[in-house]
Amino acid sequence: MTSFSKSRILALDIGTARVGAAISDPNQIIAQGLGVWNTETWLNDLDDCIKKFAPSLIVVGLPVRTDGKKSATAEKILEILEKLQTNYPYINFVTHDERFTTVIAQRTLLEADTSRKKRKKTVDKIAAVIILESYLENLHTN
């Protein structure tokens, strides 16, 4: 893995209804949730986020099956990723295994006694944070 020191990393958890987003600090140590974007307008939100934070790398969660093979959803994510790479040629993109991130995020919110309504609004953001934390951990240990 390549290190992009002193620049932020953005993580996306792209779903069918919502997109969760998280950003690292410039030293790539801390992951912070940015928000949950509607899939109809998320590209505008992404553009605003890129302008604000100028990430050098975007990590896109890739939903793979428990056996490690790509799912049909993963193929759709890879198609989206190709479009993003075309739209933002000056940013590096990588995929990162997102298995169980939504389940972990939901469990975390349940343990925090978060209401069902609030869980629905934040679960994708928490999943993006988990994806980014996992990526950062791998980055710093390899």
C-alpha cells in the first residue's frame, strides 16, 4: 500500500438508498464521520466534500461475500468507481473489503441505545468510519 502522508483520506459506503462518508485527519490517524448522503444527490455532496477536504485518496467499501468472492452489488460498486475515477482523475481510488461493517455499525448503535430512527440516519456514516478505520489500520501496519 502506498502512503499519502499529510493528506486526508475519504471513505465511502455506497448503498442503494444512502451513501455514508468519513474523512481522516491530515496525518491519517483518526477517522471521523461526515454524514449520510441521499443516493439521488450524493455526487453533489461528494463534489462539495472533495472541494472542502481535498483528499488524495478515496476508499470505497466493496461488498464481498463471506467466501471472499464479489457479489452482484460489488460489480455495481466497481462500475460506480470507474465513473468516479473518470470524474476525478487527480484523486487515487482504492476499494476496501466492507464485509460486516453495516452489521457492526448497527450493533454499535444498538449498544449505545440509539433510537431506530436515528440508527437509520447514521448507520451508513458509522459503516464508512469503520471502513476508513480498517483501511488506516492496514495502512499503518503494512
